[in-house]
Amino acid sequence: MKDYLVKATVYDGQVRAYAISSTNTIDEARRRQDTLATASAALGRTITIGAMMGAMLKGDDTLTVKLEGNGPIGAIIADSDATGDVRGYVTNPYVDFDLNEKGKLDVARAVGTEGTLSVVKDLGLKEQFTGQVPIVSGEVGDDFTYYFANSEQTPSSVGAGVLVNPDQSISASGGFIVQVMPGADEEVMTRLEEKIQSIPPISTLIREGNAPEQILERLFGDEDVTIQGRLPIRFQCKCSKERVERAILGLGTEEIQNMIDEDHGAEATCHFCNEVYQLSEQELEMLKESAEN
């Protein structure tokens, strides 16, 4: 199954919902980052939720989420946009623990239970929108639920799950975001809470072969779900050799000359995809000439 998400409305527009299947995308992130199982789950949940948040954007708008707790994994970063392109990385990919008391990957132990979740949206305006909240559990989904309620004043339920195979590849990954619109009936909110509490783990539904549309059916039962759109999701990095060259140009002629004299070249590795870019001494000379002009 190709990765994609669906956008929908329920209860005559009183509720907005997103559901996503992200198994291939998270496996690509896992391969690029060389993460162990618990780190894969933490990174996968963050990227999966970030992808759904990106689908809330328009045009060329972009979004960056940063989950930085006091656990050994360090910061988790995920970028997304309105086209379905996502990428992400963790500071320490080699974090893994025994399963927790619920028999699940111990993401909270990896992330930590203290720290911050920040969301930066570039909406093409003079200033970026930034929202930040404290981490409430380290389970990722709970933390984003808290973010929506407190930073964007939108009552939401956020779920994401990742299953990892014994060989470290991703078995299943997916998620949902359900948001209550202003003016929704109390009865709708009560029914919604009951349905969300009764749904099986999202990663289990994905592993069983449920598509995003079927996840929404499981969430809302007999309610009429109106699909508003579908969006393919993929791991796509924005790095390039040209970007590396522009960054080196920005260092100025003196620093470029130091690279030529001391290293006889330059090498840069992208945090997100681990692609390595190498520039020869001759290429640095050309960049230095450009910087001088």
C-alpha cells in the first residue's frame, strides 16, 4: 500500500479528521537515520503527525516540529509541507529499550517526560508562527494533543503508532488527528470521546491492512464521513549540492581559503537524509572567486 492521508469531515462539519498510512515513509526515514527500534518509533510518530499537520497548510507553506525532551534520544525534528513531502531526524538514533509494562516500545523513556514541543509554521509572512508547549508524557501523541488544545485552542485527539520488525524495518505506521470545530454540540464531543477510547492501536489497524479511509470508519462507526481530499505522503529531503555551495559562500572568502589550505576540500552531511556532499579544492577555489566578486 502506498502511503497517503485522507482529510474528512464528520457530524455535519462539526468535526475535522485526518488519517494516514505512513509505513513506507517511516521505513525510509529509519533507513536514512539507521535508527534502532525505540528511536524508530519516536521518530516515526513525530513524522507521521507532522505529515498530517502539513496537510493543514496551503500553497508553499511549511512546518517544522521539534520535540526535545530530557530523554537519551535528544531532539526529534520533522519538516512537512502542503504537498505531502516530509523528512525528519533524531539526535541519537541508537536508542533502544526493552518493551514497557504495556508490551509496547518505550517511547516515553526515550523522549523523556520533561521538555518542550515547538511548532514553527512558515506561512510566507514577515514573521513565522511559533507555538511551544511543555511535554506532558513523552508518548508523542499526547504531547501533540496538548499542543493543539493549548497553543492553537483547538480541542483535538492525536494518535500515532509504529510497529518495528525484528530486523529493524518498519512493519506498520500510521496515525490520526481528530479536531472539534468551534460551536460543536456537547453530545458530539461525548460520542467522539467514547469512539476514540474504543479504537484499537492505530499501528495494529495498519498492520491488518486498513487504509486511512477504513481507519476513519473504525473511528466514527455509522456516522457519515465526508472525504474532503487525499494526499500522497513521501520522505523527501530538500538538500542539494547547490544548497551546500550557497552555505559555504555565506562563510566568506577567509573561511573558504582556510578549507582549501587545511582540508583541501569540504564535506557536508545532511542531518535529515545523511546524504554526503563533497567539494574539491578546485570547486572551493571557484566559490571563493564568486564570493570575492
